[in-house]
Amino acid sequence: MTGNSNSVVWQAGWSAAVQRPSEGFHKNWALEGFADQTVRQVVRVTGAGTAARITLSNRYGTAPLEVAGATLAVTDRGAAVREGTVRRLTFGGAGAVRIPAGGEVRSDAAEVRVAPFESLTVTLHFARPTGPATFHAQAYATAYRAEGDQLAAADPAVFDETTVSWYYLSAVELCGWRPSSR
């Protein structure tokens, strides 16, 4: 993405409050965390944009969280993503990120066209054990889990476990390019 940074206006597209790891009313993975697993999470944004960025939270982590990789895509159905929309996310230009205990991090912007009330899929790979996970218990949106690095998996069947919670993901922001006011 190029252009004057003053021309970028970020708006909230989706957010969820994060919670301490716990057992919930429904099966979740917060207490066990993740180890060499990929989690695919679907969120419905309220706005539109030509770019998006995510916020990941380790607010209730007791150790640094290592995210080995992340992608963003327009959702097709279930764990499937729309062909040609998968974007590798970076954090300060790097493909992996380490989030300190109690901290959060925002990804760099990724170009993706999204319409109001369309769903985006955020996929996170955790190569090393995470320990208990900061999460949002009652998302009532299906999240998917697969073994190994499945960031770019085209076959949604590899995501053979589900829950109704979100993990580490706390926000999606959207922007569109506007002419500079100067």
C-alpha cells in the first residue's frame, strides 16, 4: 500500500472483550492453549474497507505468546476462505510476532476488499505451546482448529475441531484510502 500516511483513516470493523482463560458453558480450548496447531476464526465486520489490520491480545498470558504466522481472508463458508483473498499478515514487517505477557500487538495493514457485514477469517499458527489462552468465551461463532501449520490450507476439512470462542483476537480495523486534505 502506498500513499500519504495522513490519508489513512482506520475505523473499528469488529472487536470483542478478552477474558481470562477458563472453562465456559461450551467446550473451549482456553485452559489447554495451543501447540503446533492452527486456529481459524471468523468475524463479521460492520464496516467496509480496502485494507484491514488485526489486534492480538495476550492480556491474561503469564508468559510471552509466540505467533508463528497469521493470515487474513474473506470468508467463504465455514472454515473455507474465498479463493484469491488470503493475505499473509506481518507485524512490524515480520511474519511472526512475540507478544509479552499482558501485552497486545497490532498487525500491519493488509490489502483486502471487504463489504459491510461481510465475514473475515483470521488464521493463527502457534508452533510452540502457548499455555492458557486469552480468549472471548461466548462468541457464538464457530472457530476451527487443525494440527500443524495450516495457515494457507485451501481444504477446510483439515480444521476438524470446533468451538464457539475466539482466541487472542480482540479487534479488526478497516480503512479505505481518502484524498489527503492538504
